[in-house]
Amino acid sequence: MNLAQLLVNGLVSGLIIALPAIATSLVFGVFRFPNFAVGAQATLGAFAAYAANALLGLSLPLAALLGAAAGALAAMAVHRGVYRRLRERGSITLLVASIGVAFVLENLVRFFAGNEVRGYDVAVARPIRLLDLRFTQEQLVIAATTILATTLLALLLSRTRLGRAMRAMADNPDLAAARGIDAERVSLWTWGIVGVLTALAGVLTGLDGVLEPSMGWRLVVPVFAAAILGGLGDPRGAFLGALLLGIVEEVSVVVVPNEYRLIVAFVILGLVLLVRPSGLFGRAELVR
Amino acid sequence: MSGYLPAIVTLTAIAGIAGLALNLQWGLSGIVNFGLVGFYALGAYTAATAAVAGVPPLIALALAMAVAAAASAAVSLLSLRLGGDYLAIVTLAFAEALRILILNEAWLTGGAIGLPGIPSPLDGLLPAEDRALGFLVLAVGSLVLAFLLLEAVARAPLGRALRALRDDPLTLQTLGRSVVGLRAKAMAIGGAVVGLAGALHAFYYSYIEPTQFAPTITAYAFMAVILGGRGSNRGLLLGAGSVMVLIEASRFLKDFVPLLDATQLAALRLILIGAGLIAILIYRPQGLLPEHRLEAERETTAGEEDHGTR
């Protein structure tokens, strides 16, 4: 396979983890803990969309929107039921709670769906050839969805009152509260957005591969590697970190076997933490 | 059914040893080791490959402890320049990476098929019919030793420093102690103990394969530590016992709820573990047997003693 094709494939696999990496960075920025339930949230979204797609017979785009809504509701409910009650206890308690949330969400899916491998009900389409490159329909859908969602999020963060409030809370929660920002309302919205992003990523992961209950768990390490690569807490960095990680993973198959992609992610994570813990694009003050 | 009780006690003892290790790392020192199962698996595979290759089982066990301790300390050094919550990610990534390695390096680990025929330290010492009971004694004896060792650590000056690492790393640094060094020590001692648990696992089953080392092992250990009360070793024993009773009791659930299949029961069990973990964090964060006595001791003497360490 030529290098340009590897780059294309790498970009697409980077785009798959971009949304949850951005979501992880948002959670870390606003709530200051690493959310280990990000993978399980993706699984939940993927299966909610599957239920709408395969059982109710809706088209995949419509089903994905329903999955995103389900993901948002679940994330908001978890915030109300779990994270909000533990807010004062510090990041370590919150991150341990998030692994509890991960177990509950993943196994709720397993309870209803079982362990069998599934796929979305979509028509098989022929790959498109352009110059020397080959793009599958799935790759185009993944790229379009991720870029659209990222653009909308960027507009939301930079242009709306909610986005400004989120950034204010991430910068300085006390100051934000003093300026009359309703922390609870902003928190709820943030979790809603995080739920949408992770659920969409779940659908895209299922479209790219297959659906099974541990699909999200396998995303956790690459997602964190990407978010840390971009500087944890910085959504824009997370997007770039995801693309970079995807490309490095894909190109690394030239030297290491394909099964070792996750080890490549681990090595990158370790190197970044040792050499540049604020991330490639991070400011020094982000170092904790 | 006669073999059921010894098996449960043996497995509870092994889980208790792993729980004690986590209690030192997370309970006492505040290091969130989400990759506990990775170090457990490392202990199991080290002991198994060494013993299969002809190394005497007790030496293989010591080797497993040493390798798991070294790996734990090395992983903790990745957070050299960062706060402790990054260790949660790094340890989890280590465990996942190790799982992939074990699956793919079949020449060494047997891959997905696993490693059969692992010799046990009891081979040749006991007739086959006494083997279960003999292993029970070995496992419970190891649990007692690990408990005594970790109680000694908790009471030693090192234990006080580790508690400060959890509660107030900034003051610790101000006093001139190395946070990274203490983290590495806590990880190494805990690593040796969890390596022991892994080695016992390998000897007990005499056959290991990757699915035995699922992340649920980490979740059970966290549940045991939270239930018992973070930092309390006696609490941990109670917590580990309670978790095992819950897990085993849920096996009998299928007699009462015949509509559920095996997958659903397993899922239900993990939902309960996850929800239980969250519920204890919210409603009873100090656990069943909190480290009361130690808290009082810290208030009166920790000030002077911390200067005396090292």
C-alpha cells in the first residue's frame, strides 16, 4: 500500500477518535477529572442507534441522531446521579466513580444486547477511486460527520453564550460563578454535548468495524493518548492530537504488526508524558 | 460440592492479596492503579513461563514478584512530571498494551490458546487428593504474610510518608521528600504483592489464558478497597470477603431467575459491582472499617516523625 493511502486511512482512524478525545478534553477542562466512562458512553450511543436502525428500521443518519440524543440524556443523567454528588471530593474520587459508570453502562448494553457481534443495516457500497487513492463510503461518512460535528462545536464554543460560559468555567470556576454563570446549567449542557459527541463516535466506530459491548473499552487508551497529545483540557489540541495519533498508528504498520496499534498508542502516550506533558500544543501553565 | 468451599477460600485469598496490593497503592498512597490486572497478569505469566521452562516453582514465584515490582515502578516513573491522576491512564494503558502483547507473542505466552501444564510448588510434596487443601494453606498463608508485611509498611515511617503522598503531596515536597520516589516505592511494593497473587493464580489453575485476566479483576479489587475503607488492611480483608460472597451468591441467582442466561447474569453482576462502587463513594466514602486508629495516631505524632524518616 502506498504512503498516501496510509495517510488517508490514518486520518480517518484519527477522525474516529477525534470526537471522544474532544469530549474527554472538555470534561477535563470543565470538571477537572479524566472521564474513563468515555468508551462505555460510545458503546451506549452505538447500540441506541443500532436499536433505531435495525429494530425500528430507521435509516442510519436518523438512527445516529436518536443515538446521539440517547447519549446526551444518559450523560446528563449520570451527571445528576453521580458526578454532581461527588463534585466536592476531588478528581481522584470522580475518576474512580467514572470507571464505575463505565462498568454500569457497558454491562447495561451487554444485558440487553448480549455479546454477539452486530453491524448496522446499511447498503454495501463500492469504494470510490480518486487518483491512486481508495476511499470507502464509510470513510467518507466518518470524515463528513466528524468534521461537521467539530465545526458546530467550535462555533458553539466561540460564538454562543453557553460556549463562553463553558470556557469561563474551565478557566476559573470561582470567577465564572462570581460573574453570575449558573454552574449547574452549564454543567448539564456540557454533559449533553459530551454525550452527543461520544455517541456519534460510537456509531462511527460501529460503522467502521462491528458493534459489540466492549467496542468502546478499546477506544479508551487511544482517546486518552490523543487528548493528552493535544494537551488535556484543550479541545482544539485534542482534535489535532487525534489526527496525529491516527496517522502515526496507521503508518507504524509499516514497521510493527497491525495488532500492535494499541501499543503504539501507549508508547506515544508515555513519550508525551515524559517529554512534553502539557501536550504538543499545550501552554506550560496547563501542567499540573 | 466438597471441593467448592476450599476453592472459594483459595480464590478469595488470592483476590485478597491483590486487594491488599491495591490498598497500599491507592488506599494508603492515593495512586489510582487502573491497570492492576496487568501487573497481576504479568505475575501469572512470569511465574508460568519460568515454571514451565523448568525453573523451580518457588523461584518462579519470587521472579514473578520481582518482575511485577520492577514493571510497577517503571510505569509510575512515566508520571515523573505530572500529577497522580495521570497514573490512572498510564497504568490502564500498560494493562491493555500487555494484554495485546500476551495475545500476540504466542511463542512465549501461548497466545489465545494459553499456557497449560504449569507445575505447582506443591507438586511431589502432597498426594493428589490433598492438593486442594494444601493449596488453600499456601494461599491463606501468603495472604497472612502479605497482610503482615503491608501492616508493617503502614505503621512504619514509610507508611506515614505514603499517607502524606495521598493527602498532601505539596507539603511532602516542601519537606524535601521526593513525590516521584515515594510513588515508585508504593508501586513497587504493591507490584510485588500483586505479582504474588498472579503467580498463585497461575499455580492454582495450572493453566492460564488471556480471558482469565479481564479488567473486572481490577474492578473487584477497587470494590474491595472502597468497601473495606481506603487504607485499612483489616477493612480490605472484610471487603475482599464481601465482594467474593456477592459474586458467588450471584451465581445462585440463576436458580431463582431462570429467565436470565449466563451472559445476562455476568452483565448483571458487573452492573451491581459498578453501581455498588458508586453508591459507596457517595454514601459511605470511609468504608466499613475506616483507618480510625491511624488517623488519630497521625494527628498526634506525624509532625515530628516525618522529619525523622530517611
